[in-house]
Amino acid sequence: MDSTTCLAYAKRQGYRLNVLSIDYGQRHRLELENARKIAMDFGVDDHRIVSIDLRTLGGSALTANVEVPKQRSSTEIGTGIPVTYVPARNTILLSIALGYAETIGAFDLFIGANAIDYSGYPDCRPAFLEAFAALAQLGTKSGVEGEGVYQVHAPLLKLSKAEIIQLGIELGVDYSKTLTCYDPDSTGRACGECDACQLRRKGFEQAQIADPTIYQK
């Protein structure tokens, strides 16, 4: 949901769209097929799926044989770093995006990170994104040779889930094509009980917009 809204925002701002999806061994890999279809709908210049296997590292309910927490309260979701945190995920994903950007001569990286209605992930915070932009400038040939200034754009960072949905609707996003669930079934139906599902459902309720998600129950 967040990544698609971010894509729609970048398109509205007039950027050329070169899109990455990362197959890192996540249990909700069905999102990759959704991403392919969404990229086609938006008419992006290029869409690539890059494969890395973070299952070899484990350490997360999304990449290891660890149960995805369900039916957590709002207080629990908003407290601490959950087991669905994938160690260094956004650092790894942004690094891949940075390599792609340097290859094609781009200096603007967009990420759908959100620091309001989020599950305590440290790599979705403003300080992390600012630090990564500085790293990008220092750690690339194009940065140190002054070819441009890297920027990490996170247009959803300070929006609630309801505000993200409202923005997406304004931008023409079809949320029925997006997959948010951490533990969908084989047909792509959302569990409705994981943190991601609960935050998504709450967002639609608060935005007073019908939730198009197909849930298992």
C-alpha cells in the first residue's frame, strides 16, 4: 500500500519511474506479482525484480520459521521492535536501489517508509533516511565526483495510514491491487490479524473509505 502510494506520488511530481521490487525470501512473496502488475499500470520506464536471500540470515518472522504475531493490541503494535522486523532490511534494500540509481544516472530515491502508523521499525525513521542519504553521497563514484546530490524521498513519512490512503485515492491508486499482509494464504487473501493488516484496516476505517482487501475471514 505505502510503496504504491509513493510510486503514484513520484509520478505526479513528474519523475521518470525506474522501479525495483526485492525478492528477499519474504513469506509474503506474492506481493512481487502485485508489484509487477502495478508497475505495468503506471507505465514505468523500467521495473526490475532483484533477488537476494535474507532467509540465510533469518532473525525475522518474515524470513525464518518464526510465527507471525497476530491479534496484537494497538498498544503492543506501538511498543518496541516486533519479530517481523527484518535485520537491516531497509539498509539493504536502499543500497540495492542506490546501486541501480548510480547505474542509470539517477539521484532521487523514493521509499514508502512511514514513521507514524508503523510497527516500531528503526529503519523507517527520519534519522535513518537522512543518514543513508549522506552515506550515498560519500560512498558512490557519482557522489564523490560531484555529478549530483543524492536525496532519499519519503513523502509518506509523517502521514497516518488514513492520510496515506486519502492521498492515494486522490492520486488514483487502486488499493485492491496492493498486498500488505505479512501472512497471506496461497491465493493472496490477507490474514486480517497481523500488524500490517490491522494498521491497513484501521487506516481505511479512519479515512472512511471502503476497504477493498480480500481477507481470509
